[in-house]
Amino acid sequence: MGYLLSGRLYTKMDDGSEMEYVPGDLLFIPAGHDGWTVGDEPALFLQIEGAAPYAKKQ
């Protein structure tokens, strides 16, 4: 779950569904996706939930 601050983000789920996000969108992107930035502006978003696995010490 997150909030897109700038840029555009596009996702495609394993089931074939697709979604494009623009600044101001709240987004929920579950596991099983591929995502990329659309255009030249970097997609910058605040990750609100779901970051715990990335914060673990290795």
C-alpha cells in the first residue's frame, strides 16, 4: 500500500490485469506483479504498509 507523489507507475499482475497510477493515487499492489515507470519522470511513492520484509537485517 502506498501513495504516489510524482511520476506515473504501471503494473501488470500475474492474472493479466493492468493498472496505471498517477500522482495523488493511493495504491495497493499485492504480490505477483511486475511494475515500471511510465515516461521520463521517476515514480516516487511513499510505501505505507508492506515494507517490513525489506527492513529486516540480512
